[in-house]
Amino acid sequence: MHAELHKPARLQYWSAGHTADERGIIEFDTLEDAITFAMTQNPANRELAWARTASGQVLSPEQIAALWEVSVSH
């Protein structure tokens, strides 16, 4: 996963009711940037961020939070 941190990623927000809007995808230069954005922004105070790595792996909100914890602890 650490190799993915410096590759492009996409972030998408889902509502608590698990509805996704394809128009809401945000492209980032790096997964690291996407994680930072997901953990520091809170659209509508209830949406959940999901990420897709350059290799196509989907990261859940819990996985994003875990990666964030690792990055801020270093």
C-alpha cells in the first residue's frame, strides 16, 4: 500500500444511505493528498469518503482513517 501513496488516486463521497454520485469524484495527484483531504474535509457533515488507488484497489473509510493515523504519527 505504501507504494500507492505517491501515485494518483480518486476520492468519492457516499451519503450515510450509501448513495454515490459519479459526478462527485475528485482526482488527486497522490493517494496521500486524497487521504489528507478526506480526513480534513467533511462535506455535508455526514458523507463518507472512499478512495480508489492507481492500481484500482478501493479503500473504505476505515482504511483511509488507518492510513491517516500512520501518516500523522510519523
